[in-house]
Amino acid sequence: MTSRKNYIVVGKSRSGTQPYETDRFGIRVEGDGTWTVSDVFTGWPADYVGRFLDGLDKGVADSLCDVVNALDKRRRATPRR
């Protein structure tokens, strides 16, 4: 049995981007072939509406990664009071 290494696919960053434009979440493939949306800083699976985003198909992981990154960017771009 061959083992697979986990790897993270992160969004491409552009030079001169603002902190709120940086992708916080990426996707990684697990040893069983499923995909996880994870925080690129902590490695923990992302949490969306109370569910950890793991055990996913690649297409679903890609789509949910876009969603959680957009929500995170909007949260960071909103001025705090």
C-alpha cells in the first residue's frame, strides 16, 4: 500500500495585495483521497455553519474554499468599532 502525502493548494497571491485580500484557506488531499478545506496558518479544518469541511470531493472543496475565503475577506475588510 502506498501512502499519499497531504498537500495544501493555496490561492495565488499578488504583489501589493492588502492583508484582507490574502487567502486564509486552502484545500488539501487526505490519505483516503478525500479533500479538506483548511486554515493555511493553523492547518485545522475550516468550519462553515458548524460543520468541519473535511471528507469532501475536490469540486466541493474548491467551491467551499472560495466561499470561506470570501467570507473571511469581507470580515477582515469591515472596519471594527
